[in-house]
Amino acid sequence: MDLLQVLTEEWVMRGIIASSLVGITCGIIGCFIVLRNMSMIGDGLAHAILPGVFVAFLVLGYSTIGFFIGSVIAGLITAFGITWIQHKVNTKNDAAIGIIFTAMFSLGVIGISYLNNEQGVHIDLKDFLFGTTLGVSNEDIWLSLGICVYTILSVIIFYRYLFITTFQPTIATTMGISVKNMHYFLMLMLSFAVVASLRTVGLILVVAMLVTPPSTALLLSNKLKRVILLSALLGLFTAMSGFILAIVLNAPPGPLMAVVATSIYLLTVVFSPNKGLLFKFINKRIQLNKIEREDIIRQSIRYPKGTKISFKELTDRLGFTTSKLNRHIKALSEDGLILAQNDGLQLSIKGLEKGDALVRAHRLWESYQVNKMGLKEGQIHEEADRLEHFLTDEMLDEVDEKLGFPTSDPHGSPIPQKKAKPINPLLKLRPKDLAIISKDQISDWVESELWELGLLPENPISVVSIGTDHVTIKKGKSEIKIPADLASQINVH
């Protein structure tokens, strides 16, 4: 209740509004700063506007508009100076930023110290460095709102130009778009964003608001429009939650906003659906399990059809522990790829088909390495062993065509030929899966065989089991055994 009462106070409302506007502004402009690898320019620009504050005070006194004008001019001078050194002088980019911003920052500190010591004026330097929401005025809010609206409209109007100069500057030049002018325009918007942040997060911490929310958004999406929207929302949330935490913990808002932004970033690093460390770890485990299960099938297909392979033989050949082998065998059984018994296993029709596909991938890639890459026979096996798990059907078809559809590999072993398959073959299903016989079959022969078995288009079926030479399905209360050659040709949905 005390917190709610505090949040309704005028100074708190002003601080939240100003912080929110700054969060949105920095989030939007920060996307282009991060994508252009200009994060350190943003940091340098933030420090370099301090001389503008000093000069503005000398001319106009303690004025928000005066600070705004002086800061923007100082920011543009800094941007021009950094760009000039980067393009005209043989100096590294990061060194150019360091040279200009340290010089400008030092001049600002000297100027403000002079005012405090010689002119009897009290300007608290830390208010500019770390922000002070207690001093946020209505004039500051209107200024922040104007800068926020200006930034949004600029990105909307010049989105096409910002997009192409960010990702394809060479193409932009050929289209007659001035990359240099867009760079300076971006510097102008960056200067505005830094000025808007003076009261809330300060010069030192503004880089956190410019860099961290966009970096977080880039972990969540690859589409620029979505990244901009996410970054603006993250900036808004960071500013508001950091400000409220500052009230609760009785701490400065600027640093807490930076901490909140970094905390959200670290959480995203771990839990991002596509790029997070947890996702990568899970995906890596799934991929490893897939490879190990395919290795079991590859070992099993070396035996004559119908041969039962003992579990001990598999553990000796693959180097798996008994528990790992049992886990993989359970998964392969559930997929209908093998028939496991107490003393060993056999490949089902589905497993034999999968095994042939793996052998085809292995031997085609061995042929490609010898015929197209010039490798010797002794150099090709390990690479083919690794890549057979990752080669897609499209890639294999392309390799097959480039090699002229070979029938044997460099060792003289036959290469299994690709068979015509329906879009959704019956063998793609697992035991207990439900499906419907499709109207579209790949040949008249398949339709005729289905008719003989009493299976008509749109008949619902369920898979009972997948054996070594047939698939057992259930239609209504009747079980039907489908021969292996037919099962691989039936299209279902």
C-alpha cells in the first residue's frame, strides 16, 4: 500500500513517464546502433556531450532547452570528428572514438568544475553522469516526448534507407542512397536519445539502454521490424521496472535500469527459444541421440535380413553402455524401427528403409569425395561416417545427379537406389498412430492393392505394429497385414 501511495506522487509520475519515453527511444535507435557495430560510438557520444552542457549554461543559464541544444551540437561535433579521423587519418576506428570522446569529456568536466569553483554556481556533475529523477521537470517530459515521437517517425519514414544502409551499404550506394548522410542522420538521432537520457539514466549508463534491449531483442527474432518493436517494449519495461525497484530499494534509478536490462539479457541468453544456451543444449542432445540411434541401425543393417543381432554385439561395436543402449532401443522400438526381444533385435521394414537411406548417404558422399574432391579411398570413410547423419534428401539427390547416378562406391560396394515415395508414406507412422488412407496414391498398382485389401480412400486406420516383412494396421475391428513393398508406397494423411 505504501508503494502504491508513493507511485501516485507527482515526482514519481514524472520520473516514470520520462524513463519510459527514454526506454522506448533508446530501444528503437539502439537497434541500428547495435547492427552497425556502433555501440562504442554511442558510449563515446554520451560522454562527449558534456562540453555542450557547459557552453549552454554559459549562454542560456540552467535551461533544459539550452542543455538540449548544446548537447546536440556537441554530439554532432563529436560524430563528425570521429568519422573524419576514421576516414581521413590512418587511425583504428576504436582508437578514433577513444581519442575524441575522452578529449570532449575532459573539456566538459573542466568546464563544469570551473563553473563550480570560479563562478559560484553549483552544478552536480554526478546528476549528469548517473541521472537524477528527482530533478525531472515537466519541460524534461515534453522534451523526452518530442524526441521519442521524432525517433519513431524518423524510423518509419526512413526505414527503407536505414535498412539498406545497415545491411547492404554497397547496394545502397549503387541505388543513389548516401550512406554517409544516413550515418550522420543516425548520429543526430543518437544525440537526441542521449540528451533525453540525461535526467533518467545519465551519460555513463545510457549505453546500457542503447545496447542491451536491442541485443536482447536480436536473440528473440531475426526480422528487423519485430526486433525494433521488441527492443522498444524491452526498453519500456526496463525503464519502468528499474525505476520502481529504485523506489523499493531506495537506490539510484539509472544503475538499477542497467541491472534490470542486463538481467533480462542474461535470462534471454539462457532461455531464448531459438538462440538460447538451453535450447542449444537440448538441440545438441536431440541431435546426439539421433546420431547414436542411426548408428545402431547402420550397424544392424550390415547383417543379412532377418538376422537377430545381440545386444552385447552392439555394445561392443558402438562402445555404448548397457543403459544407453537400452534407452535407445526403447526409443527405436516406439518409432517402429526395430523389433526388440530379450536376447537381441531385428530391423523392421521401416528400420531397413532407414538403414538403406543411411547407407546411400554414406556411399554417395564417399563417391563425391573421390570423384569431385580428389581424395584418396583411405581418406573418405570418417568424413562420410560423420556427414551421413546430416545430408538431406535434396542434397543427396543433387550429389547423385552430379555423379551421374552411380551404382557403386569407390570400394565397389553397391549404392542403394532411391525409390519413389509418397508424400506421407505409411512407414512414416509409429505404432498406435492414427491416419486416413489418402485419395492420392503414387501408382495404379498401389490403388489396386489397397482395393484388394479392402482399404478405400478416406478409410481411418491405426498402426498396430511394424514387423520385418509387413505392417499390421487396424481398420474398424479388423486387423490387416500389409506386405513390406506395399507399405512403403501407401500415402496417408
